[in-house]
Amino acid sequence: MISVYLNNAATSWPKPPSVVEAVTEALAREPVSPLRSNLSARDDVLTSLRRSLGRLFNIGDWERIFFCSGATDAVNRVLKGVVWRDCSFSPDSHNSVLRPLFNDVFTKSDGAYSLTVCNHCSNVTGAVVDVDEACQEAHRQGRLLLLDAAQSAGCIPIDVDGWGVDILVFTGHKALFGPMGTGGYYVRRGISLRPLLFGGTGRDSSLIKYGDDNEWEYEVGTQNMPGLAGLKAGVDYVLERGVENICQKERQLTLWLIDELRRIPHVRLYVASAPDVQGPVASFNIDGLLPADVGYILQNSYGITVRTGLHCAPLAHQSLGTEKYGTVRVSLSDFTSESDIQALVKAVKDIASSV
């Protein structure tokens, strides 16, 4: 049976060999933790990773990049870290944004800031937003812009400083090719974000209560150093390969897939409105079949892994009219091949012909 993995919007696979090697080496070596041991320059994974992410995202003030378990963790830290005046969000926002907003995690009153949350790339249709325009509009209204780059970081160019992004959240386990449980966020200097967590940092252990003249510390406790070492290797793979090259390859394959699926009777597509704003994600349904059944057939009869359902974006499905059962989602990575796409198209033709 063919083994084809097309669920990279959930978690990318395979990972570059360098990622596996980095995690293995970190686990095999004597453990080190920043500010808690005598680190040599080669041991300072966090600083090195911050620099690499600064290059990738064009963040000059890369010291303002902080690590946590992923985009969901990062969004919750940001929304809980400030008493916001109000917040607007994209209609295709992920539940990592919607659930904090709708479940009282988001604190709203006469705060100092208003916030716009912009989803860079839809994880349902693959539609990519013009972030430069979104930032300009938010700033015209006196709002900060939070860019949710969970689906775009590593596969679509990001220009934080050039666009004027105030806050960026990203996850490591998707297009950055890192392990699960890695990710983080960038907060522009001057934005006062109260930490969600307090604890040991090793920076100044004599300090128990923070005062107005103390800078908040956002990375507390023991960091996931093997995971972050793997993320560093993944980011370096993207930098060496070139995010523009990855974006071009994935877009070409995705547009080819969309064109082929569009030719198949009984197939309904849910994609971006134009080719130039299409990310490496596409959804479809087959008339007369539930998405879950299509996914089951693809997995068990053809060895093709996709994802079915609402993809943690219920409002997006409401706008598409697919809120009851969702869609079949196909998502690519830099390791997706033409033969993978051909295998999927053939399988969908077979399934649709039986309707």
C-alpha cells in the first residue's frame, strides 16, 4: 500500500534528518539549561535559535522572541497578559484564538491597548492574508496587530519589521519542522505584557516580587531544551533551503492539485480566491459522502493520510457552509512530491466515480 502523508498543517512529517539528530544529541549529552549552568557558546541553543528566527522573520530585536509550548500557549499568554480595551479577529481564526476570547480568558476593560488578531494563512482554505495592509489598517485605527503565523511560519515569507507586526505567535511542529511542544512568540519592545507564569529563571534568584523598574521574565522553569534544539535544526533547514523556494514549490504543487481536483465530477473545492494568495492547504468534499468517510477510505484503502472535520476553525466552516461535517483537508510540506499528489488525485477519482 502507498504511504503518502498530506496532513502537514497539523504536524509536518517527515522531519529533516538534522532535526532528529539534534534532539538525539541533546538527550545524549549532559543536560544544560540557560542561566543554570556554565554554558559554552555552542551550548546556548536559545540565543542561537532566537537569532535564526530573527533572520527568518526579519526581527531585528530578536531578543524579544520567547519560547513556550506552541502557538496555542503563546496566544493564551498574550491575551491574558494585558487588560485589553477590545479585540477583533479574523473570521477564519483558529480555536486557539476563539476559545480564549469566548471563555473569559481574555480580559477586557478600559485597558491601554486595542488588538487585532490576523490569521496569516487559513488552515481550511489556505488563503493568505496581506499582512502589510492589515498592519497599516490596524495602526490607522490605533490598534496593535497580533499575527498568527502557526500555518505560515517556515513556508510563507514573514517580514515582521517591514510590515510593522506588533506581536507574532508561531508554532514549531509544522512548517518549521521542529518537534511537537515547541513554539513561541515575539512582543515588540514597549508593549507591557504581564507573564502568565511565574517561577525560576536563574537570572536573579534573589528577586521574588517584581517592581515597576523590573522587566518581566517570560521564560520560567525548565525549558524543553531537546525540543528547542530540534526546532533550531528545523529553522536552520528552512533558512538554508530558502523560505521563498519552499513557498514557490508548495504553491505550484497546491495549484496543480487544485486544478486536478477541479476536473473531477462530484468534487467541491474550498480554496483561496486567487492563485497568488494560495497557501499549501486545500479542502474538498465529495458529493454524497461524509468527509470522515472519505478520509477513512483514503487512509485504509490507499495509504494516504489527510485530515477531516472542522480543523479547529468553526467560524470558517460557517462561512463556507460546511459547519456540520467539515471538509477533507490536504496540506503539503517541502517534502511533498509530485507522486504524492498524483496518488491522491487518482484515489479521489476512484472514490468520486463510485458515488
